[in-house]
Amino acid sequence: MSARLKLTLSYAGFLMVAGMLLLLVVWAFLLRYVPPDAAALPDGFMPGRDDLVRAFRPAALWALVFLLLLGLVGGWLLAGRMLSPLTRITQAARAAGAGALSTRVALEGPQDEFRELADSFDAMLAQLEAHVSEQQRFAANASHELRTPLAITRAQLDVARKDPDCDSAELVARLTAVNDRAIELTEALLLLSRSGQRSFTHERVDLSLLAEEATETLLPLAEQHGVTLVAVGEAAHAAGSPALLLQVTMNLVHNAIVHNLSAGGAVWVTTSTAPEAAELTVTSTGAALDPATVATLTEPFQRGAERRRTERPGVGLGLAIVQSIVRAHDGELTLTPLEPGGLRVSVRLPVAR
């Protein structure tokens, strides 16, 4: 049976039970005080209990039949009105299952259980639509990035095949550089696909120690780019994977170094604690950034105002990996452009208990 029919029968059943209880009350508190036989009074005839029962039984049966019909018809209409939001949600779910992820229930009315369910369903569809769009963009960009080194390799081999005097040592060096680039990109893609999984053990991790390790490791790179690297802050204990959180710190510091001023740049790595969170902040100097552009920096293969490769090192997956790892730790990543230029990146993670 459908839910509407079940509700209808339930309403009708409750009405019948209520009617029978009413008749039972009439019998128990009224008719039992009437003498069973008729008695003649000086001013006329007085009916007895049996007379009243014979007169009351048909009326009671007709009343129960009326209550049954009223319960069925009224219950059917009432159940249909109550379940109409579920019908709209079902239609939206079928449309979404057919691929129309832009479908929304958009239920009006009071904020009751059905409205809450519809709003939750709409929010789920919005997140699903955004996730599918992000995956489509990621697949397109990854295909482009992976196809580029293969195309370069084929072009260089074609040139070498047509040129009998080609320098084999130079060709090997070029192919090695392209191959290293492809390996770096593939490893970054594998790390990105695994970083969102929650199959890691939560440990007590001091973010200040990770900041010190990242700055010590990347100090030669900072000196090469003429960037001053400073790490300060108090101990900040977060709950998570030490290896993944170290990857987050390394990626943020690395990005801050390579995407900085050409000369006289600086990077500050700080840690702090709050009642419910541990925070890691990487602040860097650099060019002025548009807030709309900053909002897209966590997308794969996004580099400032330009996608794809530039003269800067990296494969464009640093902040995308950071975003994925932070989400897997139930944390929050915030990117804030600074005036007159530069970027502040904050990572808030649940504090270790």
C-alpha cells in the first residue's frame, strides 16, 4: 500500500475507534441506569432500556458508517495534501537521477519537517552539482596537462627522426626533462586523489614543529628567489595525520616563495591556538590579487590569473591538494588578498583533545 492509503486507513480507523468509544460511554454512563423493562407512569408511557437500545442501535450503526466514509474521504484528501511535498521531492530526485542536477524542489510554506527535508535536499543537489562541475573541469585540465608532455615528446622524436645529424645527448636531456615533468604531474594527481580520503589515523600534531621543518627544508629555495622566510608562533596542537599536514605546510610555504616579488619578498609562517581550533597562517608579499581570482586558486591547475603552465615551477595542484587535505581533516582553508599586494592563507584545524 502507498503511504497515502496507509494514512487514509489510519485516519478512518481512528475515527471508528473514537465513535465506538463514544457509543460505549453512552452505554456505560447512561443506558445502564434505565430499567430494562418499560414502566407506565401516571402521565404516560416511559420506555425501558430494551426500547432505547432497539431505537439507538440503527442510529448508532448509521453514525459509524458516516464516520467511516468521512474518515476515508477526509483522510484521503488530507493525506494527499500532507504528502504533496514528498511528491515534489520525488520528482526532483528522479530528475536529478536522470542527470538534471540543476533541478531544485524550492518548497514554499512554513518551516516544518517537509520544508526542512526539501531544503536539505536542495542543498545536497547544489553541492553535488558543484562537485560534478569541479570534477569535469579537473578531468579536462588533467587531460590537457598530461597530453602536453606526450605531445612534446612526440614532436622531439619526430624532429630527431627527420634530422640525421641530431645531437642524441641533447635529445635525451630534453626527453628526460619532459619525462620528469610528467612524473611530477602524475604523482601530484595521485596525491590529490588520495588526500581527500579519511583513511588515516588522527594523531596529536604540533603545527609549529611542521612550520619549522617546512621553513628549514625550503630555506635554500627562498634564498634562491631572494625571499626572506620567517617562522614564528606558539605551539598549536591539531588532530590529524602528521604526513598530510606536513604536505599542507610544505605546499603553502612553497607557493608563497615561488609566487612572490621578484626581489625583496618575504614570507611569514605563524601558528596560533583558539578554544576549538589550531591555526596555521602563511602570509606572503607579492602582486595585487583580485578577490574573484583568489576564490578560484584552490581549483586544480589554477595559477593566479592564468591556467596551465607558466615559467614558475610546479604543476598547479598545490592549493588543490591543500584544500583536499584540510577538508579531510574537517578544517577550513581561507585565502585573503592583501593590500597593496600579497596573500594570506589560513588553515584552521580541530584542536587535539
